[in-house]
Amino acid sequence: MENEHLVYYFNSNDKPSPEYLSKVRKRFKQWVLDICNKPFDQEWLDYQNEIGLRHTYKKGKTDNVKNTPSIVNYRYMVAFIYPITATIKPFLAKKGHSQEDIDKMHNAWFKAVVLSDILWTKSYIKEGKF
Amino acid sequence: MENEHLVYYFNSNDKPSPEYLSKVRKRFKQWVLDICNKPFDQEWLDYQNEIGLRHTYKKGKTDNVKNTPSIVNYRYMVAFIYPITATIKPFLAKKGHSQEDIDKMHNAWFKAVVLSDILWTKSYIKEGKF
């Protein structure tokens, strides 16, 4: 299995839980849709905060997953910025937009991912250092 | 002045210190050269750790700067990933390499920046969460 060190976080009782993974995927999709469609208002901000907590203090609680790792380690939260930015480009490029528009969309996506990630990782940061 | 919220971190006694900024710029250049030329070995890793400390617990100590902010806040450390990745591309593009090679160099740069940033921010992270 690829990326076993990441699949680990979807474990329940020492093995990957397809149910858990499937529920997380749905929420992941919602995060993408929200980035593209919603204003970055208080509601959006509150939900990014909730996403952060679901990777730290509330991990597994939303889906009531038994014996899952209690946190997604910080290092993977920031590392996430690379693949999610690099792999989006082909999707942006396949609807016939100009190269300039594709680059602009890609930059906007990149910035929104970095911003999301900063907000998600707030709950990992020592008091007063955010 | 542009980006006053960032220039603030180079303050000494409530105003920007050109000497401090100039010394930091030299070290910034060294970080770029190291990313491009040095193996990512223990020495490199130790220096990234030192860079992190110089933004938190040892900020201003290296240059003996008086009354400078005691930390560069975490949110700016991660936000840094965007401009430093987006602005490098024209430099990579001006030496006559193929578009494919430019994209590969850009991806390698992007990954190295994210990796550096993860290492630098270690000293901001709560015990056990890194």
C-alpha cells in the first residue's frame, strides 16, 4: 500500500478503516467546494478551526471511530501543501482556459491552501506563538 | 512602506533596523544556496533547526539586536511558502531551459521550501504534536 505512514491515521483497531476514510473523503470534498464557492467569512473561518480540531483534540470523534491515532502529526499537515497544490494543475488545465488564466487559478488555489493550512494548524501551536 | 506587518519583525527600539535586515538577508541567501547545493544531511538539518530557533527562542540573539520583537509569529512562517515559491519561477525560466525542466526545478524548489518550513516551525509546536 502506498503512503502507509499516512494511511496509519485512518486506522481503527490497528487496521485502516474504509468507512472512516470514506467519511473523511466526503468532508475533504466539501473543503474544496467551500474554497472555490464560499466567501472567507466567519462561518468559513469557524469551519477551518473545526477541521484543525478534528486533526488534533477531536480526531475520530465526529465519526465515532474506535482506537484511531489521537492526532495527525503536524509535519504531515504542512507537507500536505505540496501535493495538493502540484496535483491540481492538470484539472485546472483541461477546460480550455488560457495559460494565463490557468496560472492565475493555480496561484489562487495555492494561496487558499496555504491559508487553510495555517488555520488548521493553529491548534498545534504553543500558547502565544500563533 | 509595503508589508509593514512583516517589517515590524526587523524593528529595534520601535523602528526598522537596516543593519539587522541586512544581516538577515545574508543568511537568507545562505539558506537558498544550501538548498540548491548541500546534501540534506545532519549538518543541514541542524542548521534548519537553528533557523527555527532564531525565529522563536533566539530571535535577535545572533546579531545582538536590542528591543526587537521576541518571535516571528507562526502564521507568517507558513504564509512565507506562497511568495517564495511563486516568485522564483521567472528566475528559473531565464536561462534557456525547456518548460519541462523549469517545471521540474520549480517542483523541487517548492518541495524544499515546504520541507524547510516544517523544520523551522518545529519550535512553535506543542510537545508531542510534531
